[in-house]
Amino acid sequence: LPANPGPVAPIAPVVVPDNYRLDTGDLLIIEVMRHADVTRTVRLLADAKIRLPRLTSPIDARGKTVAELIEELTTKLTKEGKLRLRPGQVNVAVAEMRVRRVYVRGNAGRNAEY
């Protein structure tokens, strides 16, 4: 391996509908401009909570739209994190949507996972 492999390619966000509800398995890119310590990529685990530096309590992302999550992040980072944020300074993008598996069993042509 080379000593310096070079920069890692950034994760490109996917286009999701405005009414898409976040849940376990989604991969999110959270960007807080001019606050690199808070900017990160997070996978929503079983509890769908987001834990960030500067926040005293996690944020529950389950069932929220991206716009709702941005609003809550901005509010909490301003109050708990003591950040002075302007509108548009917090951005959330979905890098990967969760995968829903459907299993067909019983009286079917083929039992399988879809």
C-alpha cells in the first residue's frame, strides 16, 4: 500500500422525495458549515438516534423528513451546543436509503428474499 493513498472520495447523496421518512439503516451526511467538529456521516442504527458533539442529548431521527431533521438539528445546536447558526448553515443529505427486505414463503412459485 502507498504511504499516502490520497484523499477519499466523498459520499454522494441520493435524491429522496420531500416526504421520505428517515428510519433505521439510512446513511446521513450531516454538514454544519464552519463547524467541522459537528460535521459527520452517520448510519441510523436500531434506535435511529443521532449523537453529535456539543449536544447533551441525542436526536431521534425516526419518522422525520430531512427538512424536519434540519430544523431540529439547528434548534438543538443553537440551544445546547451554543452555536450561532444562520439559516441554511445546517444541511442533511441521505447518502444511502435503507433496504427493506421482503420474504415470500408458503404457497408461492419460489420462496425467496426480495
